[in-house]
Amino acid sequence: MLIVRIFILLPLACNVASAQEDYRFDAGGGVGMTGYLGDANTANLWSNPSWDLELLFRYLPNTRWAFKTNFYVGGLSGDSAKMTNVFPDDQTYKFTTTFYELSELAEFNFFSYGMGESYRKLKRITPYIAGGLGVTAWSVGGKMGAALTIPFGVGVKYKPSRRLNLGLEFLMKKTFSDRLDGSPLDDPLGIKSSFMKNTDWYSTLTFTVSYEFSKRCAVCNYKD
């Protein structure tokens, strides 16, 4: 009888262990589109859309928080001829550039994100907010530039399986520079720089796929 009980309980124990698995890290990539706001486009973020590629790595301390390292490469473009505002002497400007961004963000999930135990009230889908700090580099007209960047925005994550994550994230990036669109558009109206005026912004809207790894523990009796 003892042997029979062991054979009955062993699969149950394995299922419990499997149900309680979670992971410390998440890595993947994504593809999406970018937008630009600056002197060559002051109103419509999507007036001159371009592309972006992303590599990401997350540290997952618990089900509500994640700390993410992002690396982006993407394109930006603008054309002042499409604006209703005009520059002195009716001049028009246009630019294209490829940018490179490295950033660190904190993500807060609105729901406890994951799959498994009902007592932890885990959800396979959650919206989240994100914010952090980064550095962006670019080249326009043969001149290199770089600036600190503040990325912030919102997103949604979904788990089709325990270790696989799908995401859609929209981030605005404020750069502490007015030369993202080139030197000719560095303060063309003679307005002194401030936090909101005379600095360039861009955005990324990215679809991501990532995979979790590095098992935290095989069997946990309790976990916050």
C-alpha cells in the first residue's frame, strides 16, 4: 500500500513544483515605429513615422515590478514644410537620422503578473507604467550628437505560456538637446532653452517577444 501511495502522490508533487516555478530574468526583442516632435514637426507626432528595433533584458524581483535595460536603434525624420507654422524668410527644413538609445526603466504592473497559484491572484495579462533614464546618440548632416533622455510611458504584457511574454509598449523620450534634428534647427526662432521649450522629443511604439529564464525556486511554500 505504501508503494501505491508513493506512485499516486509523486505526480501530484511534481505538478505542484511545476505550478510554483517562476524566473528571475527575461530577455527578448521587438520591432515597431517611431515618431518625432521638434522644430521640424511641432504638432503631429505621427506626421513622419519611421522604424525601431529593440533588445531588452529584465530583472524580475516579484510579480508587480520589473527593471528593464533597453537598447534601441531606429530612424527619425521631420519636414517643416508640412507644418502650419512658418520660419523666418519662409525657410523650410527636413532631416533624417538613425538614433541609438541605451536606457534603464522601472516597470510597475497594475496586476500581479504571471501564471500559477490562485492564492497569489496572478494574471496572464496586465497593463503597466514605465519610466527611467537613458542616453541617445545620433548623426545629422555628418555631425554626431548625444544627450540624456527621459523615457516614460505605458504598455501591456500578456503570457501565452509560463515563460513566454508578448508586449506592446509606447514610450515618449524627452531629450536634453535641440540638435536631434540637426544644427540648422537649433533654436531657429531664438527662444531660450527650457525644460519644455526648444528641446526635441521622440517616441517608440514597439511590439516585443521575450522569454524568462533562471528559475527562482522549484518548490516554494510561500512567496510574496
